[in-house]
Amino acid sequence: MVDASREPGRETDPKAVCLVSGGMDSAVTLAEAGARGFETYALSFDYGQRARAELDCARAVARSLRASDHRIVRLDLSALGGSALTDDIEVPKGRTPAEISSGVPPTYVPARNTVFLSVALGWAETLGARDLFLGVNAIDYSGYPDCRPEFLAAFEALASTATAQGAESGARFRVQAPLLELSKREIVLRAEELGIDLGLTLSCYDPIETDPIESGPISCGACDACLLRLRGFREAQRSDPLPYADEPATSPRRH
């Protein structure tokens, strides 16, 4: 994707709308947008997810990384069903890397990134922004069809034809995914370079939600998201600051 902050004729600090879920990848993406010279606007969704703590993490991340504004949009995708993240469907645990990368998992929320990017596009148009950032990753691909480069390119084409600014003035919108070709190890190290407190994030699909004031959520340590995150920390030779309920023996030890 093109770095729009370097385009001739653009304002000094162009605006960007960044999807912020509360997870590690979206936190690094938000920080990356700021590091590239964008004034960042964080967008999160209360979409009926079972892991309510991720919204608290999204608020903490947006505040820590000094987003100019942070909006949480209520959009109840649980009304449509079809995902372990919104419905009473079991979250897979303890899967091997081969199993994680094979097929679409039950944690896929149907068309979620399409819906979220569409809302982000609407906000971008009202802000005069041309760039949308999201933290999808194709290297540690876990079966999500809306995390692929083909999807991002297709949405870019849609964005420039589905908006008033695109139709009237030929405005071109860009979907930027700075983590697309990074491994989880590289994402952990990039977070360190950017000075991000990953203790504010939550990647787990099935966390144990405790008192957020006292201790915050405890990650399960066995779902796909936890296993990928822990592998990234292990390969980066770093310790994950989050607490885990069921941490694999091969994961990094915290001191």
C-alpha cells in the first residue's frame, strides 16, 4: 500500500481512520499510522462480541497512543449469528499451526471487516481523510478471507466509487495494512520499537473477564489468537506482559 503521508500536495498531517479492536495488531497499526505522520482517529465497534473487555482495551490503547478522537460504534452483528465470537459456539482450543492455517475457523465473524471498513469509510469522508488503517496480517494467516491482500485491493476499488467525494472529485481512498507481511515475531519487535505498552491489549478470543479495575481480563492461552501471540513473543525472545490461565509449556516465561 502507498504511504499517503508522503504524497506531494498533501497537507502536513493528513488524517487517517484506524480500526482499533483492543488487540496487539490493531495497537501496532494505530501507532504505525502516527509514526507515518498521520493524525489518527480510532474507530472501534461494540458488535455484540462476547469478550466485552476488548472494548476497555481499545479505549486504553487509543488513549495511550493519543488518537485525536476515538469513537465506539454500536453495531450488533450477534443478531446475524454465525460466529464463536458472538454466539454460543465453542472457541477452538489447543490447535496446531497446521490446523490454525487450514480453513475458515468458527471465530470468523461473517463479513466483519467489510462492515467495519464501510463504517470507517463513512467517517473518513466526513473527516476529509483518505486513508483507512487496519491490522490484518497475511503471514500468520488464520483462515480469515477478509484478511487477504485481494480483499484490501477490492475494498479500495469500492471505496473510490461508493463515495460522494470519489464520484464528484475523483478522490482516491487507500486501505493501509502495515502489518500485512509481518510475522507475529516482527509485530512484537515493532511494538517495542514504537514504545507500545502491549499490557494494555487483549488478543484472546475467550478471556476470563475479571474486575477490570483490580486485574483486567485473563487470556485463555489456548485459543488460536493466544497461541499465535505467544509464539510471536517466544520467537522474539520477549515476555508477554499479559496473564494467561492455560499457558503452553513452550510459551515464554514472565519474570
